[in-house]
Amino acid sequence: MKTKLKIFGMIIVLFFALAGAFFIFGWIAVNLGLTNTPGIKGNRLEVEKSAPISSDKGSSIWDQGEEWQSLEIAIKKDAEVINKVASETDIPARAIVAQLVVEQLRLFHTERAAFKEILAPLRILGNQVLFSWGVLGMKEETAIAVEKHLTDPASEFYPGKKYEHLLDFKTANHDKERFERIANERNHYYAYLYAALYLKEIESQWQKAGYDITSEIGVWSTLYNIGFTHSVPKPNPAVGGAAIPIGDTIWSFGGLAEEFYDSDKLLTEFPR
């Protein structure tokens, strides 16, 4: 009996040791950028085509098949909360949805098992809880930066007094509350709010430098994707960002966001 208990105890200790090592590795990987997706410039690359794909605008495959059908239904379910966030942040709802579409299509096309078994049957959005959080895949350090810029008038990203209290915490445990807000599976309000405020802060930085990027959704989305530290206001910025593989095409994050924004998809719910 003692031998069995000893073995059982060793198994438990080993389990927690492995779990601890996994999360430590995850923390190191995130902070070293090992979880970052390689980026590309331009809107898309076409590789290893099994059949011709027209380069005409609107003819791509991102809006075809069960992935888009599921995503379209799932996004419509959140139309009310997305429009609420848009009103609070003065960021166009369609610009918020453009980021959501890219992040969700990436998940749908790369996490095939989860899509087939859970997301497609239930017509729900993929919600991340490990290295990135929520339906928009925001990293913890990015969320913290959004909070800091929101309340720091000296920051080049500061969007103005009107928005300062949108992310006020209700508890003393900010780390726990932040995670529970963004990764909430039942209510995506804060996931959209953090994303919208990120866009707002990038917009503010560029406007202060004399550039208006709000009409250039591909550039705006690229800046959303590559992070605060890589946002450098300048003339003629390029579209690019993380590589998003869909079928025979590799899109850039900004390119795919622009493609959705300019399309006729979800125009009733989120007009341009």
C-alpha cells in the first residue's frame, strides 16, 4: 500500500513539474518573440497553386467555404456589442471587425481539429487563453501597454481624456481581472474594447505626427498587428504583417484585413 501511495505521489509531483515547465517555456517563448508569426510585405503571396487563382480584387478564396460561413454567423451574433464598443471608442465598427476576421480566419484554417469539432458545429468564435487571449488574440504585454497609454498624457499614443476611464479596474488584482475580461468566452466586450483602443492609440500617434491612416485600413491593420514598438509614423507606409495561410494563398495580416474591409461581406451589420 505504501509503495502504491509513493508511486502515486511521484506521478502527481511529475505532473505538476511538467505543467510548470510548460508554462515557464510559454512565458519565455512569448517574451522572446518565439510565438510570433513570420511577416510578409504586400497584401498576399500566391504559392504552390493547384489551380489558377485570379488576381482580380474580390476573387480570393478567403470568403468561400465552411470557414467563412461559420465565421459570418458567429460575428453577426456579436454585432450589438461590437457596435457598442465602436460608439464608445469612436473607432469604426468595420475596422474592429477587420482585425477580428483576420484573426479568426487564421484560427479556422490552422486549428483544423478545433474548427471541425467545436467552432463550426456551434458557429462560435475561437477564444484563445494561452499565449494570446480572447477572440482577437491579444497578448498580455500588449493589453498592459494599451492600459498605460490610455492614462498617460505624455505618451505619443495617448488618445485623449475622453477615453481614460474605459478600462478602469474593479478589483485590486489587475492581472486576474485583465485575463478574465479579455478571455471571457460568454461576453467578448472587453476583447473588442482592448482591440478598438489599440487602434485608437495607433491612430492618435500618427495623427499627432501629421498623418491620417484611418482611410488606409490595410496600413492601420498592419500597425495593429506588428505592435506599438514597430509603429513609426512616416509617409507612404506599407501594408504587411503576419503571414496568414488560406488555401493556396498566403495573405499578410494587413492585406487580408483590407480585403475584407473593401468587400461586400457584412456590410449591413458593419457599413463602411
